[in-house]
Amino acid sequence: MTGCGCPREEGGTGGPFSKGKELVEFVYYAHGGTVRDKPIARGALDIVCQGCSASFTLQTYVGKCPACGGVHAVVPMNPVAENVQFAGTDFTLP
Ligand SMILES: [Zn+2]
């Protein structure tokens, strides 16, 4: 992984280009945890739960499926449905 030009954060594996649980944790802790409960700036996203396939609306950058409690998150810089990541069925927020 040399020469790609990507900045790497020291001491952490998460980042805005992570997938799954890593991305969810990145957004959860971003800016000291002030981002996760903010409404998505470009509007709520209608998504399908990646855990139980229920349709629901993600209102904030980190949100839970009302049916199964599965945690989903999207990065603030590009909050579109395609970028929503699912933390996994065994993940619960701290
Ligand atoms: Zn679900």
C-alpha cells in the first residue's frame, strides 16, 4: 500500500472510506460524537435494512432499523443511499 497518496490516520483503522462496522464506528465517533445525531443535510434517506430487509428512513448519519435494531451509518461528505453501511447483526452502539 505505497504510493497511493491516501492520507492515513495514525492509530486507527476507521475512515470515511471504510466499510461496514468500521464505517459505522467512524461516523459514530466523528467530531467527538456530534455528527451521529444530526439530520442528514441533504435529506433523510429511504433505505432497506441490510440485516432484515425492512424498508426504513435513515434520518440521521447514524440510525437504527426500527424492525431489528440494526445500526446503519452514512458518511456526512457523501450521504447517499448507496453509501449506507451496515454494522452487522451482532453490533450494538456503546
Ligand atoms: Zn432491520
